[in-house]
Amino acid sequence: MKTDAIFIRTPETSWTPASSIYGKDILYDDKEIVFIKRLTDRLENGKGIAYLIKFIPPEEKIIRTVAVARSDEHVYILEGGYCLRNGEQRLLPEDYILNPEGHSHAALVNIKTVVLVVCAGQPDEVKEISVIETQPYRREPAGSSC
């Protein structure tokens, strides 16, 4: 059993356009908006996978990612952050998210964002990566009921 440490100089590692994995449907106006740097892939050994994801949303738009965790997925925000549909920042650098196996989840990103993702086993099943419009926050009038 190999027990050597793995060292990677991430600035020297190239970003891979996510369209090479998920197809051309995730391009926006023929431009790449999501990039990936695979750090480790030990799936063949029954272990997990680690990678960086960089989101570069079009100006005044939101990148929406919908996925289901196929193993425990740990996400650590390095730069940028996640937002609400109205564009308000919700999660910031140094925030951490655990999406447990089987958990359906979404991420909304409206500023350049880089996250570290570590999956205990298989990576997420990505259902959708799309660009959406910011939706203004709507307050229900006083006295209204659900």
C-alpha cells in the first residue's frame, strides 16, 4: 500500500475548462465560465477525489449549479463566495460546507469564486450548470399568508 504524500504546486497546474467534462451546454455566449484543477484522484484505490473549481460568472449574472452528492462532499471557499438569487452574498471566503452523501444541493455564484472540493468517494452527480438572472428580493405584503 502506497503511503507517500502527494505535493502539488497549484499555481503551476493548469485550469481545465469544465466544458471538457460537462459538455458545451455549460458555455455562456461561447465562453468558458467554470474551470477545474484536479488535485488528486484516488477513486481506483477506493478513496476520494480533490479538486479546485473556479467560477467566472458573466457580468450581472449568476452561475447556478445543481448536484447530488454521491459521497460526502467537503467544500471550502477560498475566494469569492456563494450568493442568494437576489445577488446578496451568503457564503464568504473561509466558509465551509458539508454536502453529505445523497444530499441534493445547489450553489449560486455571482462573483469570481474559487472553492476547494474534497469528496470522500465519488464526486457529485452534476444535474445542471446554467446562467440565470439575478432575481430581486420580494417582500410579501403585511397580512399576506402562505
